[in-house]
Amino acid sequence: MSRPLSLGAALAALVIAIGCGKSGAPSTPAPAAPDVAPVAGKRPPITDFHAHLSLDGAERVRQIMADNGVERFINLSGGSGRHNGQAWLMAKMLADQFPGRIINFASPNWRGFGHPEWIAREAAALQAAVTQFGFAGVKIAKGLGLGHTDDRDQLVAVDDPRLDPLWAKAAELGIPVCIHVADPRAFWWPLTPQNERWDELGVHPYWAYGPIPDSVMAGFEPQAQELVRQRIPVPSWPAMLQAAERMYRRNPKTTFVAVHFGNAAEDLDYVDGLLQRNANLWIDTAARVGEFGRHPAERVRAFFDKWQDRIVFGTDIGIGSDYLMLGSNGQTEPQLPDVKPFYDAHWAYFETQARQIAHPSPIQGRWAVDAIGLAPAVLNKIYRENAAKLLDRSFLLARAAAAPPTVANAAVPPPADPTPAWAAALVAPPTATAK
Ligand SMILES: [Zn+2]
């Protein structure tokens, strides 16, 4: 039994560090750190389906796996085939040190997107990643829809049909596509200390998409201000999620894992509908326990019970030799002793009935959550069995063969977007026209 002291200490350090120099930050006291889960000993070996690993961090990876009962990491930072597959070679060298226990996912090289040869190049590269480098999936980062541009300098939409052959290639290979779309809803609200993500956005203001009042802007470092000025207009939060769903529906043979709880942990009903409408869609829990944990525990438990076959456990941990990320990053980087409390906070949330405990990534919001105490059979699926299915190529190929027909240009509902009154009172953010 580890004492929760270190989480509390880390939390306090974070609060102090982040609050420093940022006037007006909320002063809500930190919630109590959770007790260690009572089911310790019965927990199955864990697959963490959402990790960012680098070759130089191999020793730390080994220790973190041993300390936390993680049997397998899905490394979503396998990189692209740029520079003759240099990143893939390094990812393979890491995986080779952990046979069957580190599984790499590849990303496209967005350079040259829109050029007629781009798609053939990337489809071939994906095939090589799988057959020559042992990769087992695709990772699409949030740059799709928010940053990547085509050869005419236009923002590439999440549902850009020019990407369909890439999704088809993944289906043909029998591998899943983990996709990050948009960002937390509050990133679109004005950036002021009232924003519920102030702790995070106040440190990285250029992550925000909403307007930033001059008075707030003046408090940021010149370098951060420059990055803010370089922001480009992006579609609205609901428009981005709608684009993603049009893409899922147009590619029913491709199995997608919409990371970060379907990219919409704010709206449980929406994610429920999304899973209902799209049999090819799965979700992970990465870096969103704090967000879905804000819904009443009974509702979240019912959600997990209902979708127990299509949810995978993930944390968004990042591990390098001199780098650690635990769901997100604040002003102070977490240290090795912070990792166990981070995993323990997940176990406490999923396995106990504890009330008003700290969630794993306090920088993502200073509120407490009520744990959902899932049944052991459900935990088994989420912690490892579902992950094994997503890595089973014959399972995904069979699913693709039985997939319903493509729905082109589907009309899809948006998630709810109840902008808080304080935010609505400020100038609406500039948004690009949604496609
Ligand atoms: Zn991630």
C-alpha cells in the first residue's frame, strides 16, 4: 500500500507553481488524494493503450511497467516514415527490447499533403511500417483539422475525402486508427483566469483557440505571446467533432479509436450516440478521467457497463530519459515518484466507490471526482481484453468484412456546446468556416 502523500505533495507543488504570478487563479483547495484501490492483487496485467515513448527512455519504461503492473504499452509516438523511416527504426529498437510488450503505432508524414502522389506514398509507407517495422496501428494527432495544411495552404479538414484511401489501407491491413480530434471544449472559450482550463492554458496560452483579452495577454512571456499571435483560425469545437463523425461513417470498414474518450468527454450523451451510430468506433480513457469524472458516478458507471466492449484503458503517459508527461504538462515537469500516484489515481477511480477524490491530472481542472467501482469482468475488458482485440488483425479484418455500407455525406448531430455565461459575454472567437 503506497501512501497517497506524494500525489498530494505533487498537487500542492503544481498549484503553487501554476498559481505563481497568475493573478486571479481559482483558489479551490485541492481534493483529497485517493486511497489505493482495495482490489490490489486481483487487478489483471494492464495494457496502457495510450503512451508516448522514446527509445532513450527504455530503462524508465521498464521500471514504470514493473512498478505499476503495466504489461503492455501502445506507443502512439512511433512517428512517420520521414527521413527513410528513422523514427520507425528507433521505435522498433525500443519495441525489440520488450517483445510483445511495446506496440508501435505509425503516423503519416503530412509534408506534401494534397500533392497527387501523397496518398500513394503514405499508403505504401504504412504497409512498410506494418510489414517491415512491426507496427500495429495508425496514430492521427490533433494536427489534422487544427494545423496541417495542403499544397494550397488550406487547413486540412478531419473529413477530407483525400484521406479516405489511407483509412481504407488501415482496414485492408487489419489495424486500428487512433485519432485525436479537436481539444477540450474550454480551449475554445476566452482565455481568462475564469476559464476552467486556466491552469493548463495559462502555462501554454498558444494551446487556446478562443480570444485572449489584452490584460491577460500582457501577463504572458514574450515568447508565448508570439506563439499566440501565430495562431490560425480553426473550426468550432462542435464542427470538428461533426467532421470526424462524417469521416467515421464514410469509412465503416476502418476501426477507429477516438482517443480522449471520443474526443468529447464533456458530453456523455453525445459519446453514447457516437458509439451507437458508429459500430467501427472505439474510445480510450486517456487524460480524461477528470473530465468524464465530472458527470455523476452512476451515469459514468452505466456508460462503462453499456460500452464495456469498446473502451480501452489509456493514460497519455509520456516517457523519455529526461522527460515525463502524466496526461498533460504544466509549469513543473513531473518526476519519477509521481508516476505511481498517477496510476493509483486511475485504479482508485475505476475500482473503488470513493467519493470526492483527486483525479489523475489535476492540472486539467481543480475539481474532485466520484469513483465508479466497475465490476471485475468489465475492468478486465477495459484494462486488457479489448486492447488485445484491437491488436488482433484477423478480428479487425472480420469486422471490416461484415461492416455496414458507407454513408457518404452523413448528417450527424453535433455535441452540446453550452458556453458558460461569462464566456459568452466576451467576444466570440474567430473561427474558420466549417466544411
Ligand atoms: Zn497522447
